[in-house]
Amino acid sequence: MSLIEWSDQFALGVEWMDDTHREFVQMVQSLDSAGEDVFLAQYDAFIAHTEDHFQRENEIMQQTAFPPLHCHLSEHENVLNIMRDVRRMVVDEGRFDVGRVLVREMAPWFTNHAATMDNMLARFLQMQAEGQPVSPSDMPPACGAGCGHEHEAA
């Protein structure tokens, strides 16, 4: 059984986000079964994909003044820092076990991130595309919860 599989629960209704998320899920699946001989190459491709994925979201959030920008950007940076730290452990210390733990943890992390932060971003973008004015007060209270700046504009 795979750690994670694409399903409609992940579909956000924003095509580029859904396409990127499908690729992310596929890469987690591939890494989960990768042998040590190909793990690092696949992991490097996963890091590159995740950097591009997050960069695109970050740019869109900045361009659209997405209200909980600070929290979402911070989460992206934290995840990338952990991925890079784990890569160093794999390369410098041969700690493929740590790499595999990270891959296993990416499945529940992604499930939560997509359902919360990315879902809110998708809803925000859809409202803007429909011409609906969106302000921080239009966002549900949970949008910024835990970030320390509830409803504070970027």
C-alpha cells in the first residue's frame, strides 16, 4: 500500500495547484519505494519540484496580497529547510533511514497542508477570479490561526 495516493480530497479547483499537487504525491510515492541506488537522485528531483512548487505559490500569494501570507511562506521555508538538512544527512552520513522518515512524514504533512493552507489560498484565488472583493475579514477565523497574526494583511 502506498503512503499517499491522489484523490479528489486533494483537488482544490485551481488547475495549476492541482497539477502540481498530483506531481508532488507521485514523487512521494516514488521515493517511498526507491532503492538506495536511486534515492538521492529522486530526492534531489523532489527538492527541486518542491522549491518550484512553493515559489509559484509564494509569488501568487505576494501578488494577490493573500491575508495569511506570513504563515504560508513560513511553512514553505521550514519544510524546505528540513528537506535540505535531511539531504545533507543522506549525503554526508549515509543516513538513508532519515531520508525515508522524511518521505513518510511528507504524506500526512501534505494532507494537512493541502486541506488547510492551500485550500484557503485556492478559495481566495477563486473569489478574486470571480471578481469578489476579498479582505482579511472575509477569511474564516481558522485561516490565520496559530500564526500569531490572525487576519493581519501582509
